[in-house]
Amino acid sequence: MNENKVNVPVPNNPENLLDQFYNFVEIVKILREKCPWDSIQTNESIAYLLVEETYEMIDAIEKKDDIDFAKELGDVLLHVVMHAVMAEERGAFNMTDVLKKIQHKLVTRHPHVFGDVTVSGESDVMVNWENIKMTEGQKSVLSGVPNNMPALLRAQRIQHKASRVGFDWDNKDDVWDKVEEELKELRIELVNKNSDKAMSEIGDLLFSITNAARFEDIIAEEALQRTNNKFTHRFKYIEEKAIEQGKKLNDMTLAEMDALWDEAKAGESR
């Protein structure tokens, strides 16, 4: 019998949001005290897991699986509360401070809702948002873009933030011209066999394509992930068919694999 067993907190009113949230925080605090794994974690040691959980949540959204979506949202919330509890333990801040700060931010950044500012549409809201951030002490419009974001997503966020203050192309034709210009510059460096400059030019090309995607209202990160998933699905089809034929991929010709690729592609359009 486990003499150290702790009873799970039960909400007084299961349908009450405040009761549920309070008990959730208490469960996290109990885990921090009693669980060998939870008790040794720090904000730094679990930081990467929040990114993983966020991607799992996004995956559930894209799959339109609301049951999984609710579960993954809970996992993200667990990390938010865990970080706040650990911060409270070291005297930095607590969950109440977190909630106060985000409420204050939402109110001050939406003067058109909670104040007397008038806006004509979404673009005005975005401009006001950036201007307010600068009055709060932010030194650069780009300060809010984390360095460790996925590269395509970071590029699009940088471009989006710069556009909010007027640093942007006048029309999409100029953007596509820039893509073609960067492609030509890349080809020159490849011909010259200058690997360092070629890497730089590939970066410029990717940045330009990302910018073009933004002008077309396409999220470059999602577009590339869609292609990644498409490639993965078709390649797995080739692997499965190879097994059915008693072959190994290494023993198949490129023509054989291309034929199976086309089969997989045709199956997607049915």
C-alpha cells in the first residue's frame, strides 16, 4: 500500500470554470512536490516540450479532430501552468501575474474596443498594435519575432511586421520579379561554384518566395508542411508496394519507383 498517496483534488462544481482551473493548478503543484520526474524539472529543462506540444495541437487542428484538439490544448495548458508554478517556486511570478499581464495587454492593445480609438479595418488594428508596442518600450518592430522559430515561419513574421509600418512592396508583381531575380543570382553562384555565396542566395530565394506567399495570403510554413506530408504519403506508398512485390527499394530502378509514385499521385485525385 502506498502510504504517500495523495487524493486528487475534485472541483466543488465540475461545470464551474474557476473550480476546474483551481484544481488543475493544485494537481500540478502536487506533482511538483510528489512526482520524481516533475519535481526535478526547471523552466529550461521542459522548454522544448512546449514547442512539441504546440505542433501536436496544430496537427490536431489541421486534421479537424476536435477530440484530439481538446486533449492537445490541455497539454499546452499544462505546460503554461507548470512554467508558472515553477516560476512561483523561485519567487519570480505566479499564475495570477500571468493572467493579469495578458489581460492588461489585451485591453491596452485594443483601444478601438476598450477605448475611444476609431479604426476603419484590420490594417488599422495592426498598425495601432505595433505603435502601442513601441510606446511600451520595445526597441524594434521585429523584437517580438523569436530567433528560434522555424525559418519559414520566422521569415513570414518578419515580413509581416515590417509591412505593418509601411516597409513593403507596392504590388505582388514586384514581389514575383524579386523571386526571379534571386533565382538568377543563385544560378550564377552555382555556376561559379561559390558554395558560401550560393548558400546566401538560396536563403535570399527562400525569403523572397516566402514573401510572395504572404502576398498571396498563403502561409509558407503550412504550404511546405503540406508538401512534406504529400511527399511522405507517396513515398510510403512506394515502400508498401515494394514490399508487396517482394522487392527492396535499393533494388528497384528509378523508373519503377516513379511509376509507383504516379500511382500514388493518381490515387489522391480520385
